[in-house]
Amino acid sequence: MANAFLFASRKQRLSESEMRTAFERMAELPIRVDSCEFALRDEIELAKRYNLTIYDSMYLALARRRRMPLLTRDAALRRAAIAEKLADDEDADYYNAQPD
């Protein structure tokens, strides 16, 4: 989320003040940090298998560990999520929607 706020600020979709407010609100969210002893090994393996960045493979690995669906508009990550049975083509309306 922080990266999205930063890019929105760079593209002048958020003012500096709005970005700071967004960061402050994000810091107040009850976010749990996921930790797994073998996470990096899994993430590297998934990145290699599906030709993903480590950054994207972290999302895939987390969804796999938590047995939760993964929604993304990133085509490569979506294909990997479908292959891992963490997403399916029934979510096509979400994937094909135009971003705001």
C-alpha cells in the first residue's frame, strides 16, 4: 500500500499532505505481520517457477500459506495464482475492469 501511495503522489494523484494522511491511517490499521521460517525459500522457488519478482512471489506465498484467494490485475501473478489454485477465471470481471 505504501508503494501505491508513493506512486500516486509522484503522478500527482495525491498531494503530499494526502499521502502523509494515508500513511498515518495505514499505520493505525490492525495489520498482522506474517512470519514463516521457510518463507524466503518458498518465495524464491515460486519466483523461479512462475518467472515472478520476489516481491510478487511474496504475495503468492502468503496466499498459499494462509490458504486464501489472491486477486491481482498483474497478468503473470494472476496466472501463477490460478496455477496454485488460489484464483480462477471466474474472477475475470475483476481482472478486466479498468482502473480508476
